[in-house]
Amino acid sequence: MKVAIVHDWLYVLGGAERVLSEILKCYPEADVFALFDILDESARNEIGLKKVQTSFLQNMPLIKSHHRLYLPLMPLAIEQFDLTSYDLVISSSYAVAHGVITGPDQIHIAYIHSPMRYAWDLQHSYLRQSGKSRGLSSLVARWILHHMRIWDVRTAHGPDAIASNSQFVARRIRKCYGRKATVIHPPVSLTQSPPLRQRGEHFLAASRLVPYKNIDLIVRAFAQMPDLKLIVAGSGPEAARLKRMAGPNVTFAGWLSNEDLRSLMASARAFVFASEEDFGIIPVEALSEGTPVIAYGRGGVLETVRAVDPDRTGLFFAEQTEDSLIDGVRRFIASESRFSRMACRKQAETFSAEVFRKKFVTFVESHMPGNRAALGLPRPDLEDTVQLCTGTD
């Protein structure tokens, strides 16, 4: 059986790339395709990439620094990959990878991290943040995104089956595409032994310092709680602005190695998370270090953090406002003794890489024609995805 794995693009080592790494462990002989590949050698080694076949976008000017300028060409580029010699095609998609062209005798399994957020429910936020909320540039951007949505819906009916990284994304897939999706949570890297590090006095926030991560909300809230210490880990274009608004109780650690970040997680009183994410890997990494999570109560974090007893692993605040976050931190402090380090670790273990690989391979095999014929089952149609791993839409 020849296997092709199609990923949108390769320019940074993020959550989608860690999923790609685990899929490659399931199918190590697979050929990998991507619109462009500008990863450095250390990131390629960490993922386990060998040769990657790229599209005509690989050699375009500014592809390394301004690849989103080529968004209108990406549907055309992804359709140019010739996959006719492959029996199984797996797409890892948060933009256009699920739009590859396959034939009726090929099996196409799509793992969708999310439909294109900037073309769907986050379009207006994207236009505001990019300075395209009005004027001629706004009109052009809206026209492009309109046609991207049309292409996106059409191509979403190509995969034989769809998996999503959370129930939250599965609901978005149902609304955008009219398709059912099986939830297979993405893999989270766990430390080898249970957490034993002594608890410190600081709270921790960590992410790329970009607007949609809402680190500014956390910094402003802690500026109003001068009795509490906050450490912010990460780098990005928002760093200078965040430092200007921070109080003396806020420390910026910058970019950290995974080992140093895990050390800060393990010694933190709690990990603070203020963005709405499709899944949110980093809160689970904090849980794996025995650290409870204070999170904005929307998105994938509702599936990873337990806010009720027994085995409580965190709590939620209701609004992305300073007052709501401050209330959440104070509620945490008032009940801090009720959070178990081992309960946090146990919760994180349900999202391990081993669990992901087992569920993913089982899901793929359930849709292979030979396996289904042996069971006396018909090949699934395009509107019916087997609810194998979680039984949820």
C-alpha cells in the first residue's frame, strides 16, 4: 500500500507539525507533500521528515516572510499534486491540504485541525487585526475570502472520512461543511516521570506573543494584582508592547527551551490561558507537569481541563476581560488546596502520543475497503463518518 501525507505548509514547528510527526510514525514509508517547506534542519529532524515534495509556491519571492500573500494561489497549488499512484492519502489540514484531488478508488482521510478560521467565523477579527476592515484593501480581502469559502466547501466533500482535533472543531466542521467528524485529540508530549518539583510562588503564561493569544489581557489583569507574581514565557511581535503595560510583578522570560519551559510549568502555582483555541496543547503540557490551569472557558480547553470535583484540574473564567480573569485567579487561590498534582498528570496522560497513534490507525483502517468488506460493511459515503474514537460529532 502506497501512502501519501499532505500537509499545508512547513515553516514553523507548531501543534499541527507535531500531529504530522505522529502520523509519520504510524506510516513511516509515506511520501510527504506540502505547499512549501522552509523548516530548519533541527525542526525537520524533530518531526522525522525526510524528503518533502513541494508546489510551485516553494520558489516564490517572499515565501519565507510573507507566505499569506499567496493565499489566493494556494487552492490552485494544492490541486497540482499528482497523487494518482497512491492507495491511501492522508491530509493534515488547517487551510487547503484537504483539497487535494483523489480518485474514486483511492482512500482519502482528512485530519482537520480547523477549517480556515480567517475565512470563516474569525474573518472579521482577521480583517481588523490586519488593518483591512474598510477601504479598497478590505473589499479585495473580503472578495478573496468569499471565494476561498466556496472552494473550501466544495473540496470538503472529497475526503472519505474526516477526523478533527476536538469536539469544538467538529462542531465548526459540521457548520461549515455539513460533514460529521470523529474526534481524535492531538498528541501531547509528556515528561517521562510524574511531577515532583516543589511548587513556587509564580503564575505562568506562555505562548507566541501575538495578538490573538491575549497575553495582554493576562498582563493587564496581573498589573491589578501586585501581590501576585506572573512570569510570561515566549517571544513575538507583541513583546515590546506587553513590557510597557506590565507592572513590576510581571517578568518576561523570553523564548525558552522545552526543558526550561517545563521547569517553569512544574513549579508554577497555576498556568493562565486566555485565548480561545481549537484544542490548546500547552494547557495539557502544563497539566502533565502537575500544574492546574486557569483558562478562558471557550474552545478546546473545555475538553482538556476538569473544573469539577473529583480530580479537579483547573477552573474557567467566563469573559475575556480583566475583571473576569482576576475573579478566576482569586477563586483559584481560595480553593488551591483542592487541586491535585497527580490528578493533573493523570488527565494529561489521556492525550499522550501513544493514545493518538492507536486511535488514528484504528480510524484509518476502519475506512479501508478491504477491512470493511471483511466485516460485511459497505464503504462509508461522504456524509457518514464512523464515530469510532469518541462517539461524538
